[in-house]
Amino acid sequence: MVISFEENDRAVIEARGIMIIEFKRQLYNMKISMKNAWKVLEEILERVKKAWNVFVEKFQEAVDSVKLIVEQIKEVFHCPVSLRYRIVKVFCKCTGIDIRFCWNTTWKIKRWLARSYC
């Protein structure tokens, strides 16, 4: 590594009681430390990103569970229910599986169910 200083810089560095060679070594070590700090920061940001994605997914699942409850309330009061709920209800009656399990398994394909003309 080659770092050159002007005479003014040399005078300022030596006025602080540090030799030029020592100052260059500290700069080189600082570069390595900054690289390590950057790697740690990237790892932290990656973990925050993963945590945020998990939070968003759990929030969407909670909202979807609320939608199931709303659909069940609609059915009790004889209001029109969604196509997804009708399919889930048929699956539950045919297979005997819990309605919440069927609802959660159709969560990924709800857009396809909403657009189908079954």
C-alpha cells in the first residue's frame, strides 16, 4: 500500500507525536476494521430483513384468519360468502379435516380461486 503525504501533512502528523510509518499502519488497520464493520452491518441488515418478512407473513396469516371468522359469521346470517369459503367448506365436509387447516392450505391459491368460475 502506497500512501504519499505532502510536507504540510507530515508536519501535522509528526506534531501529534506519531511517526509517518505508524500513521500509515493505523490507516491500513482502519481499512480492515471498516471492512469487518461493513460485513457485520450487512449481516445485521439481512437478519432484520428476514425478521421483517416473517412479521409480514404472520400478519397476513392473522388477517386471513380474521377473514375466515368473517366468512363463518356471514354464513350464519345467510349472507353471500366467498368462493374460497364455499370450496373450503366442501373440502371439510368431504374429508373431515378441520376447516381452519383447509382455509390455511388454500391461502396460497386464493387469487386463483377468486378468478375461477367453478
